[in-house]
Amino acid sequence: MSRKKSRFVQRVEYALYRGVAALVRAASEESVYRWGGRFGSFAKTVIRKRDRLAMANLRAAFPDRDDASLRATLDECWRHFGREVLGYLRVQQLPIEEIAKRCPAFNVGLLDESIARGNGTLIISAHYGGWEVAGLALLGLVRNVRTVARRLDNEFLERDLARFRATTGAEVIDRRKAARPMMQALADNAVVVLLPDQAVQPREGILVPFLGRPAWTTPAPAKMALRHASTIVFGFCIPDGLGHRIEFEDAIRTDELSEAERDPIALTTRINDVISRRIAARPELWLWMHDRWKGNATGEGETNDAE
């Protein structure tokens, strides 16, 4: 657990955020894209511990690639997330309909079919590409969307974010108390968006492969989908020029699975495999700075990782 920030630190962070947001919203898309890449490169030099962690993760995931190649991938990864941070600040000022127009969806019929089947839909994605933009664009595609997220550790930023979400109509479920609301959402045939690609504590997860290495993973999506006979649809948001596109794929109709496939461990492994294939295809778009494989050596213990 990270220590709670003092109100002074929170106010400084908030002031910096408001200043950057004002500049970004007044700039052109081209300028935001360019400065976003520079911002990401700057972040790499400041957060060196995360850069070292990301490089170690890449080496373990792609042992056949040389360091120069992995370094180039990671440098682009930093630039990508710098662009996403600034771009998200800019896109927040747009109406949901405009955001959806700038982020077209492909294979959306999979989502429509799932909703028509009833029993709820789980959209599984990852901290990959433009997942924040995708969350907004999705509100322009379908109704009754629920997203699971954790509260920010800055109360001023959290307050701003809550006001913004209220204007979009987004319904956000607090990750700390998510189980019951998510189950109710599926019972109401809602669309629940989950990003299960980050590490969980061993007591909360199961150890299954992720990018070829055992990783503590939450089995909650698999268990909920199986309990409600819900459909799982994978969706990933890919940068496309100055914009994005959402690609839906691999619908899993849990009511049609065999007995062996209905095992939560088998289904969680299948979910990880789909996410892993996406990451392997475009590794520069995934959040390598996260300690995804923490705790997998001993299978026990807490972590000091501050998310």
C-alpha cells in the first residue's frame, strides 16, 4: 500500500494538471501528438525505476530479441503513453458523439449480438493502446455501460474526474467493492468493461500464464461470466494516425462451452492468451512499466508497488 499523499502534494499535482490541461486543450491535435511524444520521453528519464522494470519485463517476455531492439520498443512505448496522456486531456472537452466518431469501431456486430443474447456482456481489454479513449467512445456505441476502476490517490483530481464522468453518463464501479455491483450489472444485461491484465495479490488470484510466464491473475471475469452465462467480447483500442480505432474480437459464449472449458482456470488462461497475443503483436502499446509478474517466484507476500 502506498502512503497517503499530503494535501500540499495533492494541491501541487492538481495545479500542474490544470495548467497542462489548459495548454493541451488550446493546442492543435498535431501539437498535442508531437509534445505528447516528448512528454513520454521526458517521463522515461524521470521515472528510471519504472524504465528498468519495463526493460526487465521485455527481456523476459522476448528472450530472443536483442537489447537494442527491446530498447527501441520501450522508447516508443514511453512516447506512446505520453501521447495518450496529453491526447486524453484534449479529448475530454469533446462531446461523446464526436469522440465515438474519431474512434470508429470494427466488428461491432459481435457486441450487438452479445447484447441481443442477454445475460450480460463482459468486454475484456487491457492497459493497451488508447484504453481511456475507448472507454469514452464506447459510450457513443452502446447504452448501459459499467466500468470498473479504482479511486485516484489525489482527491482533487478524483473530484474533477467524477464531475467529468457525470457529464458523459458513465457509470463507474469502485474496484474495491466491485463484486456485487458487477453481478447485478450482468443480471441487468449491462455491458461491463474490465481490464484484467494487471497483477493482483496471490490471495486474490490464480497463477496462470501471461505472455508465457506465470502471473497472478484475477479469475473474477471468468467466474462471473460462467455464473451468468454471459458473453465475453474482447476489445482493443489501437492508435490510428492522430486518432484511434476499436477492434472487437473473439466472442466467447460461455453457455456453449464444454465442461472442461467451463473451468475458471481454463477460461482465465484463455482470456490471458488473447490479451498476450495482442501485446506480442504490438508490444509498444502495452504498459510494460507495471510489475505484472510480482510475487510469482514465491507465491506469497505483499508488495510495495504503488500504482
